[in-house]
Amino acid sequence: MHRPPLPVESLVNAESPTTGVPKVRVARRRGDDLRYRMNRAALHAIMLSYVPLILVSVIGMIYGACVGTAYLWEYRASHPFIAGRLLLFMIAVDFFVLIAGFFLLFGLLPLFFRTLSPPSGGKPLHPQHHPRLVALVERIAKRLGTRPPETYLLSPFDKAAIADLDYHDESGHLTRNHRTLLLGAAFVVHTNINEFTTILCHELAHAATGDTRMTKLTIRFFQSLATQVSFHADDESGDSDQERGWLTVLMYWLLYGYLHLFALFYCVDSRYRELRADRIAAEICGPQNVRDALIKTHLVGFLPQLSIEKLLTEYSESDRDIDNVYAEHRRRWHELPPSEREQAENAMFLDAGSIWDAHPRLADRIRNLADVEAKELSADRPATDLFTGWQAIEADMTNELIAFGRAMHEVYLKALERYSRLG
């Protein structure tokens, strides 16, 4: 049944008839929801068992070293010549075990201490300067029953994210769970309000369903595991496994396997969370708007010439002056040949993906919206209308991008010259 379009003003100004996160059914096949719940249980089990396993490993190594040393100490009385050398060897082993145990325990620190990460990666947007954007975000947050962001950042690239951060502000005060919304300027310039609103709904859905808390916990867990692995991986020295010692090699491969096991379960959980956020965005903005936004966000991966990064590389290498990099960005999107876009879209839908992908395949995301019935948001105006003084923002972003790109290109040329001389 055809549903009339929903104007954007109704989303911004009207009260939501319900409170809390909309009830959506993410899994469409029988048993899928149970499978994802079991995966989440396994993910938490891996995280909860990590600290006890490390402690048991450290205690076991120290206990084994102490038992061996005590036995050789008693054996020394009857065999002084042989046991003396073995005792020296055992003392060296004890020292190695203590160092390895210290590294294992030191790697747990990221789990027990909060990571202070200031909101970065974009240009701060003052809420009072962009009332239309803030009003839209706050209405979406109210519709989802979650608190709106305290900080808005505008990134020059084509990405969007939301996070609850712990950081020290300028006065040195620690702020916990500071909600920060990061928006990509490259999304803004080639999307309309319909599509951009779906991006806002998708990100705020992550916050409303607790995904920001989950991500925060898993990031700390990844940091702890990475710290452990780095202490036992001796990649820079180039030593072989025989030269690094059996205990170091054993601990490295155990931690390496544990890290990848966790990453595998995490990727499955992340794909589930993305599908859920897509459906929530479709319930609010309409499934067709979500499909359009998904296709646009995936096009950059298959048509690199549409990305800001590609433009930045071209201008940096040619040392050309440019007044507005986003004007060229818009032109490339508008002048993209239909045949080239169709070919890229076919490749996007046929992409097989990988079990290590943190985001679902585009075909799965589109299929996930097949049974969603909701009114389509109707506001076919440029997303730049939500911002005040967008032309000035583009000019500032262009200056920062070109300066950054040329600096990075100069560093690359110096490194290339140095390596050519050494070669």
C-alpha cells in the first residue's frame, strides 16, 4: 500500500506518539535473533574470562618456576656439580617468567583504567550557530528516548559516528560519557535532507540502543589485548620463533588466537547492530530514504574518484591551488555517468564480503529493510540547508585540507628521497 510522504517539519516539530526506541524486528528469518543473542553471550563470556585466564596463567607460571627452583635447591646437596649449573639455569628461567608475568599483568591496565580520549577528528560546531541542525537532532533523540549530543563535530571526510567519551576539558575537569556526534562534510554536500536525516537517525539509534557503551567496552578490551600481543610479538627485531624463546612464542600465539576469536564474535555482533540501526532509521525516515543513503555511502568504496581523499591526493601531488575542494567534489558526483554508477552498484550488491567485516554487505542491509512499512520523509532540499554559513565552512575546510595534504605529501617525498639514497 502506498503511503504519503512525511514532511521533514513533522519530524522536527511534532511530538512523537510513542516514547523509547521503536520496536523493530531485526532478524527476518527464524532463529536469527537467537543466534545473535548467543553470539552476544559468547562475546561477553570471552571478555569476562579474559582477566581470570591471564591471572591463572601468571600464577601458574610463577608457581611452576618456584616448584622447579625448590626441587633443584634440594637436589643440589647430593649433586653439587650438575645441580649447580641447573640451578643457575632455573634462576634465569625464574627471571624470564617474572618479566613475562609483569608484561601480562601490565597489559590488563587498559581494562581497569578509563581511557581519556578528547573529542577530535573534526571542526567543532557551536549549537547556537546551527539551530536547524540541532533542532532536528534533538527531535530525533527525543523520538528515540535518548539524550542528544553535547558536542557536534564536522569532519572533512565522508564518515559519521557517535560516541560517549571520557576526556579532560580545557579546565582539567574530567567529563564522563560526553556524547559526541561526528558528521562528515563529504556526506553533507552530496545528500539531501532526507538522506542526511537517515544518517542522523542511524547514529542516534546506536546511542539509544546502548551500542556506544558496548563499543566503549570493546575498544578498551581491544587495547588491552593489543598491548599484550605487542609485548610478545618481536616484529621489529625480526627474530625467529626459535630465537625468541618458547614461552614468549607460546604466549604470543595464545594471545593472538584469543584476539582473533574475540574479533570474530565482535564482527558478528557489529553487523547485527548495524542492521538494527538501519531498521530504526527506516521506521522514522522511511525505508526508501535509508536505501538511497546506503547506496550513496557505499559508492565511494567502489568509485574512489568520488572520495575527498582522492581529490586531496590529486591536488597535493600537482601542487594546484583550489578555492573550494567541495565544489569539485559535488561536480564529480553530479557528472558521474549513469552507466558507471550502474556498474558500481551491481558490484556493490554482488560483493561477497567477509566474516571479518564489521559492517554487513549492502545486499543484506537492503534485504533487511524489505518488510519495513513506514512513511517516507519528504524534504528534497540540500542537506547544507541545515547549516548556517555553509559556504564559509567549505572554505575553512578546504584551507585545512590543502595545508594538511601538502604537508603529508612533502613528508612522503622526503621519505622517498631518503630511501632512494639508502638503496
